[in-house]
Amino acid sequence: MSSLRIYDDNAPGAPMLDTKNPTIIAEQLDAIGVRFERRDSPVIIAADARADAILEAYRPYLDKLMGETGAGSADVIKMTPDHPQAAALRAKFLNEHSHTEDEIRFFVSGAGHFVMHTGDRIYDALCTKGDLISVPANIKHWFDAGETPDFIALRIFTDQSGWVAHFTGDAISARFPVT
């Protein structure tokens, strides 16, 4: 189930808000420019489905979303606990960074935390199957699916070069571990 915790960036142990209500999650994230939607999908994907099959199954939804956002490409990120690069990718995504384009993700299965840092607040959004999140360009954030990641997400890009991060060098993500 999706959730949102909001913290003062100096108080990692005391959330100011902790909710699982999708309407409240969307309202709170909208206040910082982040799009969050729960979407039902009739698409059923096998756990061992290849990336091209996942893209093809979601093509009607992707075309509509890409048309709305002006995006030019999409791919699939699929992480499992036995993925050979799971630890290295987790370490990379855990570093606070931003992008020069919106970071758009749709969770096909599993879950992961998008954690945004804006002003003096931390917004920890747990995204689960059926969640669409769009983090605007230049918002500092990080992503964590835990030590045993298990998710499939569609990634939508405007820039044809794909995922390009601009790391801040701030170790704030270490002070805000997800649970």
C-alpha cells in the first residue's frame, strides 16, 4: 500500500505526517510540484516477463502518458533480490541527486521509496503497484527499494540519453533510511 511520510530535514525520527490515504498523498506531493496517481491497470505481467514484452503490454498506456508529458522514450527497470548489480544500483540511486527533466515512473509490480528533499522538508513516498510518480526537474531526491529489491517500473524519458543524474554530494539520505 502506498504511503507518504513528511519530515523536517533536521528530525529524521519524527514524521510530521504519516498517511496511506492516496488523496492526501497526491495533495501533499502536488504542493511541491510532484505528480502522484494511483492507476488501475488491466495488464497482467508474468514475474519472468522480458522488458520488451512489458513495454509492449503497456504500450497503449505509455503512448498516452508520453503524449501528455512530451516524453520521447521509455524503458523498464526490473530489480530482484538476486539481480547481479542490486547492491551497486541501490548505492547509486541512494545518493541525493536531481535531473534536468522530470523523472516519471509507473510501478508495474513491487515497491520502492522516492524520497524528495525540498526546502527544509523530506517527502518519503512509498510507491507500489499501480502508482505513477513524476518528480519535476531539479528536485533533489533519491530512490530506495531496500536491500532485497523486488519491483518492475516503467521509466519515461524526454531526453533520449535516459537516466542522467546530477549528484549533490549531500549525505542526507543516510540520515533518512526508509522503512
